[in-house]
Amino acid sequence: MPEEENMFRISVCYGHPVDPAAFDAHYTQTHIPLTLQIPGLAGFTTGRPRSLVPNQDAPYHLVASLSFSSAHELKAALKSPEMAAASADVANFATGGVTLFSTDETDHRRPG
């Protein structure tokens, strides 16, 4: 039986902004550098959702995933000044709103 691996993740789902180009520029130039300073960050990815339903838009403009190797690392990051700075920056560009949640994930894939 494969050994399961846990990861602790924050998902940030950004609604469709009023000005997508301005969102993208701010996110790339300002928000990504702020996010990369968060202590304990084990992984950081972004993706552009695409709907799998014909003639239906995806519900979000961008989804970001911040991963941490332990619950302790996640909790420490949430209390950090770097996380506070990144969180405060969201109001500067996320005109379409934002949905945040965390998950404790288990990787069930077989090694190899």
C-alpha cells in the first residue's frame, strides 16, 4: 500500500475583475512578489479556470494555490506580517471579489 502524503493548502479564487489587464499587471508585478515572501510557503501556483460546460464561463478569473508542508507551517504563515501584507494588497486589484478557503489534502497517488 502506498504511503499517503498530506499537504496543507490555501486556495484563493478571484472573481472576474472589472479590468482584467489591470488585474493581471498588478498581480504579476506586485502581488506575486508579496506572496513569495510568506514564510513556510512550500508551493505557489496559479491557474486560469476554463469551464467544461459548453457556452458557460468559468466562475473565476484566476485561482491561486499556496501550499504548506504542515498544519503548523500554515498556521504560522496565517499569523505572519508577510501574509498580512499580501492579504491587504488584495483590495488593490481584486475588483471581482475573492473566495478563500483552506484544505488539508491527502495525495493518494502511487509512487513511481
